[in-house]
Amino acid sequence: MSVFLIMLGIVANMATLLGDQLTAEDCLFKMRKVREAVNKYYWNGRLYRNPFYNGRTDDRANALAVLAGFATENQWKTIRE
């Protein structure tokens, strides 16, 4: 999902540069919906984590979630702790 969100942002920027505002707005809408869904289902108050996975949490996945823009500033600070 992180790579998908990053790619939607790239496509939105390209569409804006090309004057295709409809595509840019569509990508931004989809980005918002994906971000909302990921935060609803995978953010547990401390980390991004699949609620059905019982193994060790992967710090790399949380780092990518931050870089992709899923995490708010407060979530990023919580993950960093």
C-alpha cells in the first residue's frame, strides 16, 4: 500500500503539471481514501500492524508507512519512540 500511495502522489503531480486537473483531483481523492483505510485498519495507537499477525513487528514497514505519508506528525513521533 505504501508504494501505491507514493505512486498516486507522483501521478497527481504529473497530471497537475500537464494541466489535467481532473486526474490530479482523482488521485488525491484516492490517496485520502487509502490513507484513511490504512489508518483505520492497521494503526493500533503505537504502530502500523496487521491485527491478525502475531509475529514480531517489522520496523521497516512502519518506516515506509511514515515515508509514504500514512502517518500524521503525532503518529510518526509515537512510532519513533
